[in-house]
Amino acid sequence: MKKRVILLGDSIRRIGYGTKVPELLGEEYTVWQPEDNCRFAKYTLRMLWEQQNALKGADVIHWNNGLWDVNDLFGDGNFTSIEEYTDTILRILKILKTYTDKIIFATTTPVNPKEPYNDNETIQRYNNHITKVLREHGVVINDLYTTVAQDIEKYICDDNIHLSEAGIEICSKQVTDAIKALV
């Protein structure tokens, strides 16, 4: 019987690794992922209501949120405070655990330092905080940040935020490997 994989996440998933992972996983897996970008954590939480049927029967859920949450468009602070982010991520986790205990959370990827509305220091602070919390809840962490940070110029495209083709390739392989290691 094929293993059922759910991919949830922002545009790093939607136009990034989510485009390649189903093929890389191969015939032994079926993959469901929303057509929509899961954006910020509160949006993901809200969308879980509509996704209830799609989540049923999941063997593993691979999920990310963060780029929208750390965004500071107006210079008045991050879209989501770290406290609200943590609370929302834990609410999402509680719901996801009703479908499967095999959950992988991917860290938020770095941005090009030229990006004016996100910064890597904040991304690292959110990543460090949330991964510690999620590990305490038995969640497997897929550290995409460290992988992409090895060569931001190569792995982030010209918009300074999203994965380049090389970034999609390396993150897709890492996501696939994380899933296969768990199921």
C-alpha cells in the first residue's frame, strides 16, 4: 500500500520543493498538498478546517511556516510576534497530531541580505526558538535554513526570498530524504 504524504507550507513549498518532491518520492508514495500558498502560520491554522478530508490517512506530514511571519513590511515589527508564532505553531501541531504522529517541520529558509523586509538574524531567532519547542513535542526537524545558507547566492533566486532552481533541487532532495527516513 502506498504511503500517504502531506506537504504543507508557504511559497518555499508551493513554488519550491513541492514541485519536485512527489516525483522524487516515486511510486511508493501519494502526495497531497494544497494548491494555495499556506502563507503565515495563522493562515495555515485556518486552512486546516477546509483540509480535514485531505489530511485523513496521512502517514507523514511535512510542514513549514515562517517567511510571512517574520516579515516586517512597515518597519514596525514582525508580522507575527515570536510568542504568537509559537502559540499558532503549537495549535497547528495539535491538529496535525490527530492525523499522524509522524510530523516533520522544516525551518524557514534564509533570504538574500538585499531583501529589505526580512532578515536572517530574525529568521534564525524564530527557527532556533520554534525548533527547540517542537523537538520537545517529538517533531522531526528538517533544517532547510542551514542547507540554503551554505550558498544563498546560488540557492535563492533574484527576488531575494524564494528558492532558485538549484535551491529547489537541493531542498527537494532534503525533504524527500527526511520523509523517506520517517516512513
